[in-house]
Amino acid sequence: MRPDDSDGSPTLQRWRMKSPREWHSKMPTAHEIMVMNNFASTLCLVLLCNASFLSSSTLAAAQESSLDGTYILDETDSANINEVIEDAVGKLNFVTRDIARERLKRLNPAYRQIAISSSPNEISVTVDNQPPLRTPANGAPVGWIGPDGGKVNASMQLADGRLTQTFTSADGRRVNDYTLSRDGRTLTMRVTETSPRLSQPITYKEVYRRIS
């Protein structure tokens, strides 16, 4: 028996071809197409704005993480300089021990505040109420008077978010290596001192918190 449209069974109804009018009725109208296009355009605009906002936030965070700023000493997280000095002079003979101790104390004061500023041509670092040390940004040395009143050559250079400060004299060399935490709030100064009068280098760190 040949199936035809007169039979209303569900099986035969599934076999029946849909008419062009029925297919057309399922196609989106011009209004629906316009609504979908508007939705797609709005979605693209929102995604673009979000991407721009994230890029701006990232740039702002990078700018805020600059070393430039003012910092105060965090004694809790910093080294005890007197203990570091005692450990260093303890390896010297008793004749030179007292002289070395006093000189190292003058050369290694615990600075309470550090202010850093930089430009493409110059770097400036001010500690406590002392005159600022200004040097060319390219690392060229300048004459400077050290904490003990002696003459030294001082240089500073910024590279990869790190500030390196170098002091050299006839008696030895000191390097202050400044780095900033990822959130830009904590400045760490790592000190390394070498001298032919010391049996080994002196190393310690000082930690500072940003106040501006």
C-alpha cells in the first residue's frame, strides 16, 4: 500500500515534505536580523572596552611600580647593622679590630628615609636630611663625600627595574642594590662591601616601605 497524505498517522506526517511557505515562515525576519546585528555590535564594543580597561590598568600598575618615591625604614624586616659589623670585625686581629669597627659604623648608618627620583638623563637619591646624590643616568661616576667624610667616586644606573648605586675609593667598594616589590610598596636595599682590609665581604639588607 503506497503511503499518501490522506493517512494522518505520525509516521506518514514525518515523511511529508514541507512546503516553501513553511520553510519561509522559519526564516528570521528583517527586524530579527537587525536585532541580532545590534546585539553582536554591542557585544564587540563591550569586549573592546574591557580590553582597553585592562590594558590601561596594567599600564597604570607598571607606572606605579616605578622606583621613584619616598620610603621609610622598616626596622623589623631590616638587618641589625651593629651585629653585621661585629661579625665582620670579629675575624680581624685585636690590633685593627676597634679601628675597623668605628670606621664601619661611620660607613654604614641605618638611613631612616630614602627618596628616589629619576629622569632619562639623571638619577637622584636623597637619604635622611643629607644633600641629594645626583649622577648621570648612564652610570658615569661623579665625585662624592662619603658618610665618613672621605672622598669617593659614585655612580648610579637603572636597568630592568633595579637601581644600582656604586661607591669606590682607595679603601674599597660598596654597592647598594635597590629592588622594588611587585606591588610597588616595598623597597629592598642589598648592600655589599669589599675591602682589602676585610677578610670577607660584608653583606646585609635594609627594607623600606613606600610613603609617597
